[in-house]
Amino acid sequence: MNALLALRLALRDLRGGLAGLRLLAICLFLGVMALAGVGSLSSAIVSGLDGQGQAILGGDLQVEIVQRPATPAELAAFRAEGALSHVTRMRAMAARLDGAESVLVELKGVDQAYPLYGVLRLQPGALAARPSGREVAIGPELAERLAVRVGDSIRIGEATMRVIGLIAEEPDRVGQGFTFGSTALVDRAGLDATGLVQPGSLYTSAYRLKLPAATNPEAAAKRLQARFPEAGFDIDDRSNSAPGVRRFIERLGQFLTLVGLTALVVAGIGVGNGVTSWLDSKRGTIATLKLLGATSRTIFLCYFIQIGIVALGGIVVGLAVGALAPWLVALVAGDALPVPPRLALYPIPLAVSAAYGLLIAVTFALLPLARARTVPAASLFRGSLEKPRRPGLLLLLAIAAAAGLIAALAIATAREPGFAAMFIAAALGLLVLLTALGGAIRWIAARLPRPGSPLLRLALANLHRPAAQTGKLVVALGLGLTLFTTLAVIETNLSGEIRTTVPAKAPSFFMLDIPVAEVGRFQALAARAAPNGELVTIPSLRGSVVAVKDQRVSEMATIPEGAWFLRGDRGLTYARTLPEGSRIVAGKWWPADYAGPPLVSLDVNAARAAGLTVGDTIAVSILGREIEARIASLREINWDTMGFNFVIVFAPGALEHAPHSYMATIAMPEAQERAFSRAISNAFPTVSVIRVKDVVSTVAGILDQLSVAIRAAASVAVLAGIAVLVGALAASRRARTYDSVMLKLLGATRARILAAQALEFAALALIVSVIAFALGTGAGWYVVTKIFDFDWAPDWTVVVATLASGALVTLLLGLLGSLPALAARPARALRAL
């Protein structure tokens, strides 16, 4: 009966409008929208990867072999599993025939079976459907860089190739991972004509398999690994077609989801403030209902139903907007995405977001509801100065249970539960700290000597008077300014990463695939083309770590976190002297004339991640031959030099006779770069020349996309922080209106009242800004150094300016929120109080 009566009262009361509950709906809408949008977009991209896994990978199964083709026995085993396609990938230089311009490209040599899945499509106007012999299909951006059209010829390696079309669709582009150049597609005969595939050249042979429908790709991969355990295969199946892209999307999605959850928790405080303000406006109604015989339970249910209806409305709208995120992002920035998202409704992220919204609403609305339920009717008519009763144990347990469910849901759905737990603990710690800070400010303000100036005395009294909202304002300001500071730290670090990536003495070019027999001629030409250049040459090989301390890498259940050098193939070199930019931290370097069993020097961080130390053994497979070496030393590497830094460096004697090539770096004045690149490309067509500034530009583009994603998610959190501030002001409007009216009756002008409130907000903003700077800097440091693994290089001028701007904005919002109280007419206000 009580429930039905409460429902009738709730629906009747809602007929008067939702003016008091708008903040509740807005806060829940912002938080749920952020979570649903991030979750839906992440699911859409990952689903796109799964749905196009075969086309992205190029087959059901891909076997990659570095710096060599498959042996006849391996080819026979591949063909026994299914239809086979062979693709060779490598970096090369594409140049105009007049030698005026040369550009780094990703050269791809394919056979007639390519592609096994998906479609290779050229733009309209192509001379043929696919290249044959000395023909090439190139990406549109490469045609623009070289200023060539369909039908023109370009030089790749030692061959002159005719451009037969511009690539419109390359199905396996995403599966290639990070690339520096546009694609140049040739067939096997065209690849042979370039003369680029030589012993020691850096290239990858990819064998794609189209398996029978009944064949399990994982089982086929295990069969091939078991039959050729020492071949150094890197095998992927269609379920993991682009592991790097998937890992990046999942991690970014996890981070943005936690940012969205933070926004929702912040919004939850706004929910609490909004409900408090709304219930305060209902004091007369509650008192009347109690005097007419309504029980506390009926009143609680009545307003709980109203809050539930409005909360559900905000959540549903937030889910609807968030669910449209994949469509909106695909429409606005579809070309920037690594893979087209699969546009659909994803119920799991929507359900999780809805659960978060409901739990947040319950957690933050129960306490003000309970206070309204327990306040006696007589006190409601006396005013708002009487302290509310403490909520009962049962209600506190319900609030704690709802908060616990929020934390459990966040941890259970996280890709990295430990990080999610740490994030939640930090957010909870921030709320506790800001709440304690608000209480401390009230306590200190009440005990400070009373200033002689009436204006200062009034501002100080505003901080600790009965019904003062100091605690809520501190929480609102602290959350908003901490978010501003954290965002500024992350943003400036992303920009700083580009600046610090290019040190003052960075090389101008990287050069790859220099034939061993041509090193002397190359050095002589470089000396003539750049007389003042600083040239460094170093031998280069590729190999994969197959065992550490007698344990096979393939048999490890999981690769240790940070031991990335155990995945796939790695760059290797040998050296007589310690490389520049390295420092021995354990063991010792070998003599320059060393001649003995194989020794290696290992990067100290990689070694620690893999649990290795001096004296342990490591086995490396190079071109199918396995070399076991003892770790002689551990090095600390300065990766910021932008020179050639190798995790694994061999001692002389182990690798000299293996097929390999040389790499080189050279630093020179920028004015000489164009002429140098042209001279090297013309004289050494098989050498790849990579301009450092082009690399930095590519990395900058990726960081810019990351920055946009962070700004989009963080902006929702900032909006939620502003909503919290508005809610705190709304919750104190009754008390501020009363104070303003009394002061006006005593002769105070509006200007003086506003000035006192400005001093109050300025003092709070100054105190909270100091705390927010420390907290935001710490949070930003963790995100930058631990999540994104970037160097710590914020621009403190921008960070401080952003914090000051945020404090000024919140100060202005506070003053604007006080204007309705100042505008209240004494007679009308006194009748309403």
C-alpha cells in the first residue's frame, strides 16, 4: 500500500516539472555517455579486426621468416596445410628517373595467389588490374610525393618500373603494422628485377595459408612449429591478425574507460549535490506530508521513485548517444582509424555503462534521501540550521555495497585488473583527501582571528557558518582543477615527446641495407656528398631469441612484462668497442681482439624483465642457425640519441661470416640533406635512406591522434567537474539567499556581498589549486611514464597557465551561481524561507 501511494505521489509531484532534478540527469548523461561511447568504439574497432581478420592477415595463417625464403621442405609442409601465397616485404627507395626526388617505400612483392582473402583494388584509370614484371602499383601519397602519374616510370632498386595504377584498397595493409612509407606493389618477377633481395638484406618472407574450412588454425600452427622447431617462425592466425593494433586499441580503450568512470564518479558527486538541493526545495512539501500522516518510508519511496525515473532518463539518453559513437567517429575521422569499425550496437559495453550509471545514482542519492527521511516535521519548518541525524547502519551498508559493486565491476571488466584497482584506489583517495581538506578549511576558518575589515570578516564567516558548502565546493574545485592539471601535464608531455625525440645532435638520415662489399665506396661517397657530416656505420643482422637459461621461449606460458625482445625477430650487431651512448652497469666489455666462445652484451632493463644476469645463456636463431652465447655484460642504453641502439650486441667472431649488411647514420646541416639523399639514392639504388624528420612526423601524427582521444574523454570529466561545482552552488543557494537578504536588510550593498563571496571563492581556489597542482602532476606522471612509457617532459608554463585558467573559470562560475541569491527580493525571500 505504501509503495502504491508513494508511486502516485511521485508521479503527481513530477507533473510540476524537472527543474530541481536537471543536474541529476545531466551528470548521469555525461558519465554514461562517456563510458558507453568509449566502450562501443573500442568494441567496434576490435570487432572490425576480428571480422576482417583473414583479409588483414592475408590468410587463415601467416608464417613469417626473416631474411630468408622458406626451404623446399618448409614449402611442402605449408602446401600440405592449404592454399599458399608468398609475400615479401622490405623497405626500399622509389625515385624519379631524373633523380630529382626519392622517397622511402614499403616494397611488397606478391605472387599470383595474392590476396587469398579480400580484394586488391586500384583506382579508376589503372592500366591493368595488377602489376606484372617491371610494373608497379603505388599508393596515392607516393605518386604525389614523386609527382608521377599512371603510365610514368620510376626507379626501385636497380629496376625501372612503370606505374600501372594507384592503390585504392590493400586488404592486408593494417596487418603490416607500423610503416614509414607508402606501398609499392610488384609481382615476384618485378621484385627479382629490383635486385634488392640479397644475402643479408633486411626483408621478411610472409607465407599466407588458406586452410580448409574444417581445419583449426591454432592446430595447424602447432603442427608447423612442432615440425620445424628451430626454423625461427613467427606464426599468427586470423584471430590475432594485427596484434599491435589490437593491443594499442585495448589499452587505450582501458585507459579511456577509466577516465570515463572517473567522470561518472565525479558526476556522482554532482548527483548528490543535485539531490540535496532538490530535496532542500521540497522541505515544505515533506513537512506537510509528514503532518498529514505520511510515514518516513512513504516519503523515502516517493522521492526515490522520482529520482529513479529521472536517473533512468539520463542514463537511457547517455546510452543512446554513446552507442552512436562508432558511427560518429567513422563519419568524422574514419580515415584516421587503423581499421574501419564494425558499425553495430554492442550490448556488453552498453549494459556495463548502464550498470555504472544506476550504481552511481544509488550510491550518491541514498544519503541525502535518508536525511530527508529522518528529519522531523517540526525541524523542517524551523529552517535548515539544525544538524541532520546520522544515517542508520543499514543505509550505510547499502551505500558501501553499491560503491563496492562499482569497484568490482571496474576491476572485473578491466584488461589489467591490477591497474584498474590502483586507479579506483587513487580516485577514492582523492575524494577522501579533498573531503578532509574541506573539513580542515572550515575548522581553521572558525578559529582564525576575526579580521578588522567587514568585507574580510564576512568572507571568512562564509567558510565556516552553519549550512556552509565549503566541503562540497572544495571537492568540486579540487576535482575540476586536478583534472585540468592532469590533462595539461599529459598534453604537454605528448608535445614534449616530439621535441625531445629529436636531440640537438640527432642524425639527419638512417641508411639501411648497405652491402658489406660496398661499405668502403659508400663511406667515400658520403664523405664527398657531406664533407662536414658525421658518419657512423655498423653491421646489421636480424634474429630471434629462442631460448634463455635453457628454457625455450616457445614453451613459456607468458612472456614476462617488459621482456619485449623475446617476441619476434630483433636487430642484432657485433662490435669490438662499447657503442656510443651505452654504459656498462654489470659485468665487463670484451677485449677488442676477443676470439673465443660467443658472448653478448644485453640491455639492462630487458635483461631484468626476462630475469637474466651476467653469466646466463641466451640462444639466438639467425637465418635458421641457432647460436648460444653467454651474457658478458649488461648495458644502460641512452635511447634518446636516435643513433643505432641494439638490445643484443655480440662479441667479434660469432656473426661476421653470416650474411648481413650495414646500417649507417649521418648528421649534417639541413641545407645539404636533399643533395645528399639524391646522391646516395642514385649511386646506391639498393640502399634505403630514411630522413629522421619524416620519422618524427609520422610519430607526431600518432601522438596527435592519441592526444585527441585523451582530450575528448577528459573533456567529459571536466564538464562533469563543472556540473559538480554548479550542484554545490545550487545546494547552498537557500542559505546564501538567506544571508544575502539579511545583509541587505542591515544595509549591505550587492557589490559588497558579491565582493565578500569573490574573496571566499578566491581563497578556496588558491588553496585547492596548490593541492590540485600536486595531485594532477602525480596523476599525469603516472599516465605518461607508466601507461604510455614516455619520458617525463611537461611544459610547466602551460601547466600552470592551464591551472590558473581553470581556477579563474571556476571562480567566475561561482560568482555567476551567486547572482540569483543576490537578486532575491527581501520580502519574497523571507516569505519563502
